[in-house]
Amino acid sequence: MAALLRIEQVRLNRKDGIGKVAGTLFCVAGAMVITLYKGPTIYSPTPPLQRANISPMLVSLGDAKGKNWTLGCIFLIGHCLSWSGWLVLQAPVLKKYPARLSVTSYQCFFGILQFLVIAGFMERDPQAWLIHSGGELFSVFYAGVVASGIAFAVQIWCIDRGGPVFVAVYQPVQTLVVAIMASVALGEEFYLGGIIGAVLIITGLYLVLWGKNEERKFAMQKAVIQSPADHGNNRTSSHTKSSLAQPLLSQSTESV
């Protein structure tokens, strides 16, 4: 999407463009391996996670019965397109409106408006909006302050400094961090697919960063080559102007 909008240049005839494309494919492949492939168990916590200790609401979320997989896939594709569009459009927005804090505030404000409209149709029970425990209050606080406010502000700053592709390439790392944190904090088993996916993600991340660095070096070399040529053109034009003006000045002095 960034390449189609000409925000990011991908030149397949240069090694930096090949590195960025290959790194992106490696990152996506690593995230897919972690999600779809388990393999043998590498780490099993002691004691294992007990389903009896999990909230019934969380257990029902993992139940595939009565779920519309086709509709869920369509929603996920829409989420990916919307998230990609948000990352890509931040670059032109920040060029015309460079106030990053105000951009974050506007995003959160309009997000709340959309949330209230959708929630009014989806959940009409007033009791569901009440906070019943400290854990729920902490979840709301964390989602509002950290996951929304701080995360959006940091992402906008990174997009402004490195571009949308630089930020998007780190998204598969979230899948790896979730797998590790689920194993450490929630006691879930860690599988071989997580190791393979981690290697692919780290390799892809290195390739993209290497490609961005090579692209920056190429731009600097191009600027260095063009600067002497521009300086020579300026000297030539100034010399031409002086040579044209010199006879006129001499004629004016002679006439005086």
C-alpha cells in the first residue's frame, strides 16, 4: 500500500528493494508459522494451566461452536486493510500537520465516538458496563492509557522518523511477544512452531532494516554526486552572466 501511494520506494533492481521485500515476506511467514503450526512441545510449565482457574467467559471465547468463520475472516481482512491504511496515511498527515500529540488526541476522541455508536447497538444491557473488580478497572486503565494513548503516540513518532514500512515490519514481533508472555505469565505451553516463527521474524526484521540502511546510503551517495554538478552549473551560469554583463559595463563607462 505504501508503494502504491509512492510513500515508500521499492526498487527490485537494487539490493535494498530486494531486501525489504524478502524481509517483509519472512516476517509474515514467521507470524503465520507461530499462529498455524504448533509442532512438538518445547516448554511445558509446572503446574500446567488449569481450565478450572480460567474465567468462564474466557473459556467461551475459545469455543469454536456457533462461530461464523467466514464472517470472522472477512472482519480480519478488513482489520488488516484498515490498520495498513492507518499506518500509511500517517506520513502525509504528519507532513501537513506535524503536531503529533494533537493527532493522537484526535484519533482517540473520534475512536471514542465510533465506539459509543457501535456499543450502543451491540450491548444494550446497562449492567454490562459496570466495573465489578479491580482487575476489570486495571484492564480499562491499561487499554486506555498504554494500549491506546502511549502506543499511538510512539507509533506516530516512529512513522514520522522512519516511515510506515519501518513501523509495520515490527508488527509480527507482537505475535512472538504474545506467545512468550502467554507461556511465562499464563502458563501456556511453548511449541516448536514458536521457535521457527521467531527465527523467521528476526531474519525478516534484519533484512528490512538492512534494506532501509542501504537505501539511505544510496540516497546519500546520490546527493554527494549531484552536489558538485549543481555547484559547477551554478558557477557556469554566474560566469555566463558576468561575461554578458562585462561588455555592457565597458560600453557604458566609455560612453560616460
